Amino acid sequence: MLDRFREAEGYLLEAVELAPDSSEHHVSIGLLYYKLNEYDRSREEYLSAVKLGTKRVDVFFNLGLIFDASGKYEEALTFMEKAISLDPESHEVLNNYGATLYKTGRYHDAIKSYLRSLQTD
């Protein structure tokens, strides 16, 4: 399976080279790196997509998760807040936002986010 991911990586890198201003190409390769647990590379591709104007919830959410995993909670919260602004009913985003708030000691806000996540589908 890893060979197929690496093959896809080659095609995606070529696509980015051919159309560097395509946010969707950067999103695609960012997702590939995310699935390969190559979070630094994923973060860079997602940030490129953000700079190019993407409005995809998954990009902001995954950036939040990447920053959270590296202990950069304030950056994580910023990206998760953007994801929430794009999809205020996302159970997954609200739940993880609560978890990151908890890690920063904002327990009351974490509980509010958890409760809000329980009210969504």
C-alpha cells in the first residue's frame, strides 16, 4: 500500500508543479502526507492551500490537529475556530476543539464545546 501512496505522491507533486496556484492540488498532497503521518509536510501543503484561498473545513481542521499534536495549542485553536466558522455543526471539529481547549486549561470553554458537539449530528 505504501508503494501506491508514493506513486500517488509523484503524480500529485507533478500536478502542483504544473499548477502551483491550485489550492486543490496542495490540499490533495497535504491529505496524502497527513495519511502517511508526515505532518510537517502535510502542514506546509495545507498552509499553501490556505494562502491560495481554500475554504475547505477539512484543511483547517487537519491543520488544527497537526498543531495540537505538536503542542502548539493556540495555533491549533485558531485553525479549529476557522473550521467551526465554516461548519458550525461539525461534531468532530467541536469535539476536538473542546479537547484542545481542555489542554490549555480552559475547562469551562471545553465543556461548552463538548456539549455543543453533542447537540450536532
